[in-house]
Amino acid sequence: MASCSNIESLPEDCVCAILSYTSPPEACRFSLVSTTLRSAADSDMVWRSFLPSDYEDIVSRIVNPLTLNFSSYKKLFYSLCHPFLLDGGSKSFKLDKSSGKKSYILSARELSIAWSSEPILWSWKPTPESRFREAAELRTVDWLEIEGKIRTRILTPNTSYGAYLIMNVSHRAYGLDSSPSEVSVVVGNKVQRGKAYLGPKDESKVQMETLFYGSRREILRNTAIRDQEDIGILLPSKRDDGWMEIELGEFFSGDGDEEIKMSLMEVGYQLKGGLILEGIEVRPKQIQSS
């Protein structure tokens, strides 16, 4: 209590300067202490410091900026904690409400997908659960390659980020678990690699796979089992928004401007289909999906 009395005795601009070095939750807690601290804790000076330095540019790129609350910087901050579409709807953006760190989702249209312009191989269509206008559904390919790029300068500096492929599997899916895909994140000359399955084994699809692969299916399955015993191969995990995700890798944003390449590749040359691709999310590692 003594410390609160001491800080309350300071000029309001000094209190605002001190609170700007805290966090949004801490500023909210200070506002409950007294009316004197509430004025400082809710001030534009404090909440503007929690916004990213490029917030004006971000707001200018929002598809529907009229849905934002601009009546104060505090209200603007919490408005930006909800996902907004940017750049004509090709990206999604939001702030984490506890830290103010930035997250982006690159839509499937923002990614480089091998053969995605071939209608016989990929289908682009609206998906009710998607945040974007359309998602990409894999019809059939024997070579799967997906890559996304983002620059560190648009992310929160000096932050550990993870990159996640957002996907689902249709009821007609086949071949997605026959062999693991290679996932990677590349920053300059630093490469992080791993392996992941695009779907769990579904015994109801074994007969369909046999029609495509014949005796090769059992060979591939045995090889995959041995691989999984040797190293940790990732599996898709459920997200809060109803999609699934696979972690492609992680990186540190630093304070410069480097290109981040995030990719998934599976070139086992066996037919596969039924993957529904939403995009790639880049979010701070400690922040859960939403």
C-alpha cells in the first residue's frame, strides 16, 4: 500500500511514463487501485505505448476499418486483439491482449503451392469455417510442396515465433499419412527441419489406398513406423477455431529485416488428396491458437 501511495504522489505524466513500461494486464490492474491511478492507467499515453510502432499502417490496410473502436488508444488496442483481414483479405492480423505482440495468418492464396493453378489437382472454393474468402482443397497429386514467406520487420522485434500450417482433412482424404512430410523454417543461412504427418491413420481408407499403392502401401507403412520410432514425427493438433495445425518450425524475429521461408514438402510420389489448406500462421511461441 505504501508503494501505491508513493506512486500516486507523482505527477500524472510521470505515472503514465512508468506504466508504459508494464503490460496491458498490469495497467488494467493499476486502474482498479484508485481514481488517481485510473486516470493514468487508462490514458492514451500508456495505451499508445502498447500498440506496435506501425499500427497506423496496419489500420490503413484493414479491410473494414469502420469496425475498429478509435475512441481511445485503449479501445483501439483491444479492438486489434480480435482478428482483422488485411490487404484485400489475403492476410489476417491480431494482437495478443496480454503482451501486444503481433500475429499474422497468410491465406492459402498468399502461399506458393505446387500445381495449385491446375483445377484437376487443386480446387479453390469458399469454406464456411474459413476466415478467408476461399481455401484450397487438394484433389490429387503425387508431389506436395507448400511455401510461405514473411519478413521479420512486420513482426514484433526480438520475439520467438512459431510457424504453423493451418489445415483440415476431408472425409474423402487418402494418402496423407503414407509417409511423413518434411517441414522447415529458413532464416538466412539458418535452417530448421522436421517431419510431420498430414493426417492420422484411418483404417476405413486402407482399402482405397490399396487400390492406388498395391503392395507398396505396406512397405510405406512399415517404413513410416520405423521412422516414427527413430525420431519425433509431428501429427496435426486441434485448434480452438476448429482447424488443425502442424508446427513447421520456430525462429527469432530479431531487430532487422530478414525473410522467413516456411515450407512443407512431401515427394514420395504416391497419390494423395483431401487436404484442405487454410494458410500459415506466424505467432509468438507462448501464445496459444485462437
